[in-house]
Amino acid sequence: MGTNPVHPLEPRRVNQSKPSVTTRSAKTYGLFGRVLPIFLFRGSFAFASLLTSLFLIASSQAQDLVSFDADIRAGTTEQKRDALFRIRNLRSEIASRAAIPALSDPEPIIRATAAGAVTHLPKPEAVAVLAPLLNDKDAFVRKEGAYALGSTESPDAAGPLIEFLHREKDLEAKGAAVVALGQTGNRSAVESLILLLKRKPHEDEEFLRRSAARSIGQIAQINRTGNIRVVTPQSFLPEKFKELTGDDMTTQFPVLSSAVVTLGSVLQNKREADDTRREAAFGLGAIASRDAIAVLEVSRNSPDPYLAEIALEALAKIASANPVN
């Protein structure tokens, strides 16, 4: 007799053996065959959307730069300043390049504003276009030019800034140069900064002296850790922001040995402003020489809580740089 026919509603018996690799592959391919085109379509759509967005942004920025260029060359004073502020906020090389013509504008306020707008050029180019501002007839322009040179964070900016520091008479412009020298990280500036601190303290030069002490420390810190950011005292910050490691910088750069002596004198001088003494303590810690331990030990017990904290941090840096064998 023949086999009984399977009822139309009865499930068919299937082979219960493990499917072959070929069968599993076919099923998997069937799944991806349905899903992959959707994934590719969605991915392609997202990529196309991204490209479109980038194109629109680039087109918008290009139109803005054309508008900025027109305003800088032929706009009113307010239009020029607005264009330069917006260029500065774009923080890009191509935008900074559009601001270069404004550095020679007849109006001092435009030249000064342009200084901060060209700092995102490549460092050598930024230094080259900014350095002439240090010879400007207007003291405000010279000051802004000095600050802008510092913000390039280029060691090459130290040369023109040092020359400017020695000849400049305006105290605000001079102070800007001192601040900028710290940002360059160039050790060649240390001797000029020491000379400022060797003068007797005077109320009119308080900012100058405070900035000189800070810049010496900043130069040491940049050479020790590569970090340009200065925060004092650091003990009030989370641990990750503290820079307590590094070498004794006097072993590599003898000029900093002279700085230790000068900063130590500033720290001990009660005629100095509080801020200047705090920055001197920071500078001693950044240099991390054992020769500064004695004066810092005195300052760690200062009634000024900020000075005491900075002195403690400075001693920790020195201990890290000079481990006991």
C-alpha cells in the first residue's frame, strides 16, 4: 500500500538533522539580503545629508568671508569692527587671513581689533604680520599687538617682544609684552624679566612686576610640562589639574638659577604686593630647584591663605623633581 497522504492542515515532518553550512549560509544571506539594502540606504542617506550640511556650512562661511572682506575694505568703523569680531570668533586660518588688511587701517581702533583676529594664522605668519604693530604710533595698538603675539604661543614671538619691552615707555603696553613673553615659553626672555624684578617695588609697576614673576614661572612650566595654562593656587582644583611632576629646570637651563635668587627675594620682600609674592612662589615651584626650599618653607605658614597654598604646591613640585635616593 502507498503511504498515507499528509493532511493539508497537518504540519509537515522535516528532517531534524543539523542544517548544513550551505543551508545556514543561505538563511543568513537571506536575512542580510533583506536588511543590508535598508542599512546601506539609510547610511547613504545619512552620508549624503552630512555632505549637504558641510556644503551649506562651507557656502555660508564663504559668503560671510566675502561680506567681511567688503566691510573691512570699505565699511564704516562699526562695520569693520563687527566683521573683525566675527572673524576672531570663527577661529580659523582662512578667516584670520581675511583680517590681515585691517592691520594697516587708518583707524587705530581697527588696527587694534584686527590684532586679535589674525592669531589663528600659522604661527610664523601670525608673528610676521603682528610684529609691526609693536612699532605703531598708538599705544593702545601696541598693547593689543603685544597681547596678540603672546596668544600665538610661538617661541618666535619672544624676539620682537623683548626688543619692544626694552624700548617701550607706556606701562600698559609694557605689561602686555611681559604677559606675552610668558606665553611664548621662550627661555631667552627670562633675563629681561629678571631685570624688571630687580628694580625696587613701586605702586605704578605692580602689574608689571606681578606679570614678570608669573611669566618666569610660566616659561619654566612650559619647558617642564608643555602646559601653558597657569592656575594658582592649584590645591583648590581637582587633582587632574595639578602639575606636580617634572625635573629641576636649573639643571637644564642655568639662567633659571638666577631667576630662583630673584624670585626668592621678591617672595621675602614685605613691600611687594600680595599678588606679586604669590606669583613669585608659583615661579619657584615651576622651576623646582632645591635652592628655593628655605624661603618656601617660611611662606607655607603665611597668614595669606593663597600664598600658603601656592608655597605648599611649590614644595611638592620640588620634592617630585628632587627625589631622595
